Amino acid sequence: MGQLPEHVVVVGAGLGGLRTVEALRTRGHVGRITLIGAEVHAPYDRPPLSKQILNGTWEPAKATFKDAEALAALDVTMVFGTRAVGLHGTTVELEDGTSVQGDAVVLATGVTARTLPDQPAGVVTLRTLEDAVALRGAFDSLSSLLIVGAGFIGAEVACAAHGKGVQVTVLEALPVPVERALGREVGALAARLFTEAGLDLRCDTRITRFVDERTVELSDGSTVTADLVLVGIGSLPDVSWLDGAGLDTTDGVACDASGRVLGTSGVWAVGDIAAWWDGSRNRHHRNEHWTTTVDQTQVVACDVLGIEGPALAVPYVWSDQFGMKIQTFGRTDLAEEVVQLHGTGLEGGPVKGTVVGYFAGGVLVGAVGFGAPAKLVRYRAMIAEGAARDAVLAQSDATAVGG
């Protein structure tokens, strides 16, 4: 762009979209902003959907970031309940046949729930506020729930259902839960949380087909039936509406390290849809984490306005399950070595209180804590500075080393 944009169009009214609007105003943008959202709701927070809302400790309205009055204070034009269906340059086409032309566009449409082949309509997923409210209401009449996928969503739903007295069975295709994020050894700790709570967790278990909306057939020919089946096997970037835009959407929208969409002028992307260039991995990478999305909105707002932005912080993700908070800092998927820093979980001791460090090339690249926030937090700065293994162990109670 030859000059700063007067009108910024933000597509996606979730966390990334709203925080982008706020960052633009905070950083000094006084021109027009249009916020487009496919849902009719004001922007709301998604992590509570599988936590506080599902377990009944929050009413749905509490998840709303800003009500209409607070949004109006941002001086933003709101176009809610209308999905974007196309992008041409910096013009966004909407499903009602209208379009919104801006000088700059920020893509923040996030992800959609991944489904299985031939998944019946009566099998549910959890992605939207309506999904959470409907599932919470269903708990009152369920005696059994089958969950496909033992990731964070599956685990949080399992905990909420179990707390309501529902018999829960969880099927996981991998040898342990969240193996891609935690690795097999630490994923085994996550598996223990299911079994020690009395849930029926079946790993290395694959579904061959749905017999009907309540019954699945497994690869060994057996079947599992429940009152309700929920599929929680991850998500897909919401990029189908960009098919005609000529963008690289192989896995999300490919961007440079400042969120500028490759091959465009005046288009950026943030959040779960955005595959930013990651120098540590030497490739584009989507980071589906709440805090990363917030960090990216600050960088993009600055880039849109032509000012220097902040550096991205150490990635962070958390999950509330089985009476504790599981927290992850850094890039655990890069690790070559896993070291138990605190606790005795890897030796068969209690899972709670265990902190594990992830190392690559002798440098700390990530850390995971199970119900141990006070001990874990010290490693965030060490990850950021690339602390050497010996320096990390000096701050720990290291008792065991794994691979």
C-alpha cells in the first residue's frame, strides 16, 4: 500500500477479529473499521465453551467479550450474522450478495470442527456457543456419552459429562492422548488422568464406520453404542470461502512473519486461520493458541499502520481437566529429549505436580506442567532466552530422563 489505510475490514468476529479492532484503535487508527462475523452473537470467548459453560459454572452471556455498547465505543461498523464468501483484492463479498470494500483486510475466520467421513447429522461437535449450550442441556438426559478423540476438547467434555454422572467412553486413534503436542511419554500422563478418574479410555482404537448416529464400528469388528456421540478430533482452517482469491491455503493462509498474506497487497491474517512464517521451524505454521492469537493481533495492527510492532511471546496453551490446569509453554513438537523437572509422574508417581522440560540441541524449547503453575512459570523466560540444559536443570528437581 502506498499510504495508510482509511478503512480496515476485519473478517471474523471472534477473539482474533475483536482484538485486532481493539489494537488498531489503541495504536492510533482513527479511520473506519468494519467487523464481519458469521454468527449473530457479539464476539465471545471460546475456551469457556468446553469448560465453565459446559460444566454449568457460567451462563453463556458471561463468555461475551463486549456487549453492543462496548463495541459501539470502539466506533466499529458491525456486520454480524452474515458469512463472507469471497475475497477480491481488499473487497469482501458476503453471502447476502453485498460486499464491503476496504483499504486493508484482516482475515480472522478461525477454524471449523473437523468431522469424520459419513458422520451422521445426529453426531455432535463442539465449536460454537450453540453447540455448548445444546450439549450442556443434553447432559441432563444422557446416561452414556461416546467421545471420539482424547485431545483437550475431548478431555474437557469428558470431565464435564463425568461430573454430571454420565458414563463416558473415549476413543483415541493414537497410542496416547495429545501425542502430537506432548509426545508419547508425557501423553501417557494425560492418559492416566482419564483412567484414574474412572473413565473408559481406549487408545490405539480406530473407527471404521458409523453404524448409525449412536453406534460406531471399530477396526476389530466390535461396536460401541452410547446415548450421544461427540467427535472431537481437531479442527480445519475456515478457508473455503477464499477458494477464488488465489491464496496459498494448503494449511491455513500462508503469511510472512508479520502476518501479511503472501501474494497480496493490503491483506493480513491472524489466529487459527493464519500460517505465519516460523523461523524456528523454517516453514509456515499455524499456532491454534489463544495467547498466540492475541499476540498476532498486536503485530498485525502495527504492520497495518506502518509502525514497529512487538515480538511474539513464547507460545502458551492451557486446558482445565480432571481438577487441574495443564499448561504448555513453547514449541514442544521440536523436542529431541524430554526431562522430568519436578514431580514423579514419569516414574509412576502422581501426575499432578509433574513438570516436564522439552529440549532440542541442548536448549529448552518447551515445558509442560500438570497442576503445577507456580513451578512451571519459571521456565517461560528460560524458553524465550534459549536456556541451556544445564542451566534449566539447576533450577529444577530433575529426577528422571526420558526420550
